[in-house]
Amino acid sequence: MSLLPVADAQARLLNSTTPLHRVESVPLDMAEGRVLAKDLTARLTQPPFDASAMDGYALRFEDAADPGALLTVIGVSAAGRAFEGTVGKGEAVRIFTGAPVPAGADCVLLQEDIERLEHSRIRTTYPLRKGQHVRPRGQDFAEGEVVLSAGAVMDFSRLTVAAAMNHPALDVYRRPLVAILATGDELVTPGSEPGPSQIIASNTFGIAALARNAGAHVLDLGIVPDDRAEITAAIGRAQVAKADVIVTLGGASVGDHDLVQATMVAAGMQLDFWRIAMRPGKPLMVGSLGEAHVLGLPGNPVSSLVCGLLFLEPLIRKLASLPPVKRESMARTATMLAANDQRQDYVRATLTKSEDSGGWIAEAFSKQDSSMMKVFSRSDCLIIRPVHAPKLAAGSECPVLLLRPELLS
């Protein structure tokens, strides 16, 4: 089987994926990052009354259009404690921000624009405009108005308006469930004392974090040895849990000890493709098992994470009805990059701002072995070297995949 180009592999995976659109109701304080499943309609009008936008005096425009008007203060209107009377000719009410504008008044004069006199009297010192500093009833939204549409991702501003509309809970799409299975006789959990031929299992933690950040719930199936029966049992646990995505770590190739692909096929997996024209990450496996997507990621930690960024993250976000993360950008390479071969290369690099242009400068690490997790942790991006790309001189533009998209902000 020939190697599949990265773009073709991504397209095949995502074109076969449809959003889950399973709905659940969650409390408002648990709805951050969730996607609205239906339009959100205001349950009340906001503001519910004509409200003052400033501290000052509520009065009638006709009484004080020009400076020098004399008025009698007949009461106070504060937030939560409205003045119950009516403002008549030559009268004013002391008012505070957010308080209801009393009946009869149609504008608010700032407190610094009056002169206090004796016997509850004031003199205006500034011209007035009708409706000044009054927030009319319903200025923000009206009862029955659709304020947030289905598909909106709930962030801090949308949560605020949902609360203001008097919604204690929201109907949102459920998060996809991603089951993660690490395989290998050599693996032991962090905190263990590895034997002479063993290593610490690390992939699960990075892939689980990536999945959660992409919008998924994670089910950790643990570490399973290279044993068909135990791998089959773990697959069964994922199916019982109704996982939407089953991610295997390691063992997806076809070596004597690589049992995952054959075991998954025996369990009913329909293999779509495997072996991608990329470095690191060639032995990626993609298929389906019933309604679940199957991603067999390489056992090598860096390869696993790169494949996770390119395939698992966009898969989860499409299942969750979330927009894709913008990770691709452009930079200039700090050093010469050698010509590339038949596999698209993802070169670990740091990013710095150019003092001259303000653009990004990508400096590749001198060591790129895919087993080196320390280098990956210190990287800001992956320089993308297309298939058969010619040698690239220092200072040339190059596409990069951001490991931390917040760098764009």
C-alpha cells in the first residue's frame, strides 16, 4: 500500500465524519465552551424599565433644556429601590446608575452638572438633551427575542447574556467520548519503577489533554499488554461505554508484536487507510468500528502528538460541532532547511518576533529524532516541509503549524 498524502488523509477522515448532535441540558456554570443545540430566546426584557445610565437627577426636558433652571428634588431612585411617585413640573429626583427613571421624567442630568441649593433645590449648570443618559426599556433585548443562535460556542460574553436572559441551564450538544488505549508489554505507569526492558507510558496524558481541549470527554482504558485477548477486552469496554472515538497508542503497524490492527479488524473494524506520507507519524491507522471512529496513533510519543494535532483534534471538533482551531501560519526560517523527500515533514522549531518586520522567525532544533519529547515540549511550532520541497534558504517564508495558537494573539 502506497503512502497517503496528509491532506488526502485528513479529507478522507473528516469527509466521513458528521457532527453527533446529541443534546443534553447543563447548568449555566457548566456551559463554558459548549455548543448551543437550539436558539436561545430571551425570557424577559432588558432593561425591564427605562433606566438611568449615570448618577444624577431625573427630570423633564421641558423644565431644564437650558442651564439655570431651578428644580425641587422630591425623592430618590436607586437600583432595587425605585421612586414610586411622578416627576411633575419643576421637579427632579435624585437617581443612581441602573435605577428606574421615574414616571414623568424623560432625561437624566449628571450630578456634576447641577448646583445644590438650600431646601432640596438645585440649579442646572449644563444644557440638557431629551432622553439624555436614559437607557430605554428593551434597549438590550426584548422578551421572546432570539439573542443567541444554535451553533454558538458559549464563551464569557455569551454566558453573561444567557444569564441576563434568565436561563439557569442550556441545551447543548454532548461532548464526544474518546476512549484511549495504550498497548505494549514495555509500558508502565508514571510513578512506577520500570524494569530493565520497560519505559514509562507518557502518550496517554498528552493525547487525553489534547482530546479534552478539543471538546471531548475522555475514557482512559489503561495500559494493555501485547495480547490479543486483552486488547479485545479493552475494545469491548470502549464499545460498552459507547465511545465515539477509539484511540489506540502503539501497535498499529504490522510487526510481529504489533497486534492492534489485526485485533481491531477481527473485532469488526473497517479499515479505511493507514501509513501516511508524513514524518513523524507514518504508521497512522484510520477506520471505523460500528458507529465509532478508530484512530491508531503511533507508539512513539512525538509521532503520536503530531498525529493527534493533525487528525484527532479536527475529528473531535467536527463531532462536537466546534469550529476548527486555526493552527497554520507563516514564518521565515532562521536557518537553511535541506530538501525534503517523499514524506511531508513536521520540523520542531521555536518562534520569535523579528525586530525588523515584526513577523515570526522559526528556528528549527538541530535534533529532530521523533523520540525526543523534551525538544517537542520546548517547541512553539512545527515547520511544514511539503513532499519533495527543495532546499530553503535562511530568511525564506515557510508554513508552520502552531503548537500554541495563542501566539497569534
